[in-house]
Amino acid sequence: MADISKCANEMCKMKDTCYRYLVPADPLWQSYSDFAPDEMTGECDYYWQVNEKQADGLNRLYVEGYDPKGLPDGMDYNRNNR
């Protein structure tokens, strides 16, 4: 589980490749924010891009639940992956 503020913006066009949106929530304590891209530029200061393979793995974790053995390649929830 990630010790970050997750993004709760379901309308965001970048949510399918954003770590803040895809990472599984901590079941006991999780902070959320409605991060939103700038209306003029479309860029989000809080966007944390993951590649397609990582996004597929995070989607699987999000839907099926957290499994530490099933982490996508290159992802380690115990350190910052920026």
C-alpha cells in the first residue's frame, strides 16, 4: 500500500496511467484528493505516470486486491517510484 494521497478524480483523462489513481488504497488509513489537470494546459502537477505494463498490474491489484507477490515489474510500494 502506498503512503501517498490517492487521486479520487474519476473524470480525469489520465487516470488509466496515473499511479496516484491506480495504486491500491490502504484499507485502514488512506488520504484522498480530487486532483485535477489545469484547464488551460491539461497538465496535472500531481500526475505520476506509470508505463502500460505497470498500469495493467496496478489495475489488477486495484480490482482483485493487494498481493505483494503480484506487483508489476519495477514497482516497490516500500519506496518512492517517481
